[in-house]
Amino acid sequence: MLNTATNTKPWGQHLVLDFNGCPFELLSSEENIRAWTKELVEAINMIAYGEPIIEHFATHSHEAAGFTLLQMIETSAIAAHFAENIGQVYIDIFSCKPYENQVAIDICAKYFQPEEIRQTALIRGRFEEPKQLDETQEVKNVRAA
């Protein structure tokens, strides 16, 4: 994916998933989350680096309480938070090795059965050649970001 005009290429891809309307029993089960992680890593053809870290957090907050997961993979990481009491899941899959977004979405939906899915697919690290800017414009652009 080399851009010959600017001699740049993307670093990787990042899939962001927000699920709503998921059953409590699927989000509150460490076993379900662990099985999902294993199947997802295999389905998108990645290599897990160690075991996933899975911890239950935020029990002081009804809306935020739930498991958080971090699975390092050789090409980056998979992170997720499961807001079990409100039926929501927030998943990030980032890798410098390409994978099929739809395969990842299907595996995630299989394990958490959302009523609604919001997805955002990003290409990370693609930078175009900088344009000639004077100092004032450069400072202005940095502050706006």
C-alpha cells in the first residue's frame, strides 16, 4: 500500500466497535470473554502474545462496572471494556498486520449478541508530505488539533 506520490504507507488498521443491547450474562462472564478473545485472535490470523489480561473494574459505578480486557498480539493489541449493567461493549482492534474487518465484527457479534453495532475503521499512520507553511500557520494548525 505504498503511496508513490508521497512515499508514505499506512502503519496499520484500527477497528473500533461499540455494541449496545448485549445480554448481561454474556458481558459478565469471564469465560465467554476469554473464549471470544481466543477465537478472535485465530479468526483474524494473529498471534497472541501471552494470555489476555482480564479484570473486573468500576464496581462503584453501576453504568461503568464490568470486565476490561487487554490481549497483546504480535502486531499490536486488542482492548475491550464490557459495561455489563447497561449492555454495552467497547472494542478496539489495532494491528500493523492487515485483517478482515468483517471477520472481526462477526466474531465479536457472535459472542456478545448486540442489538446495535456502531463501527469505525481507521487506517493509522498515513502521513502525506507536509506542505510549506509559515510559522504562524503551523502553530495555528497544532492548536486546532
